[in-house]
Amino acid sequence: MKDRIELVMEQFDFEKVAAIMTLLDWKWYPLKRVPTVDDLRETAKDLLDRASENGGSSSTGGLCAYCGDDELTLDFTAVSAAVYS
């Protein structure tokens, strides 16, 4: 799993996410500032570790990690909606 996490971390465009968050002035609590690329990387690694440990998902601040049977995903979502019945 460690290799899969490292590959996702290498492929994910943290610089683009930081640019979007800067443009939107999207501040993280308790930082009270827009996260840096290093902040994003640290948080993403933690989310990927958590998702891989429980075989599900973990998210915060627009980042979401998902681990399924044959999938490990890291997403950045600015807006979403869901309806459940």
C-alpha cells in the first residue's frame, strides 16, 4: 500500500490545488490562512493513510482520499452535492 500511496502523491497536482485555493481565498481552520503546498501534501498523506487503513474514505478541507478493492484515489473538490433516500 505504501507504494500506491507514494504513486498517488507523485501524480497529484498539489500546486494546482494551492493556486485554486489561493484564488478562492480558501482558508483552513485552525491555520487561518490558505494552506501551502506542504500543508496540502501533509494532509493528503494523512488522508490516504487513514483511507487505506479502514478501506473507505477520509476527507477534510476539499481533499478526499478513497481506498477500494483495487483503487486508491485522492480528489480535490470545491463544490459537491448529494441526495440520499
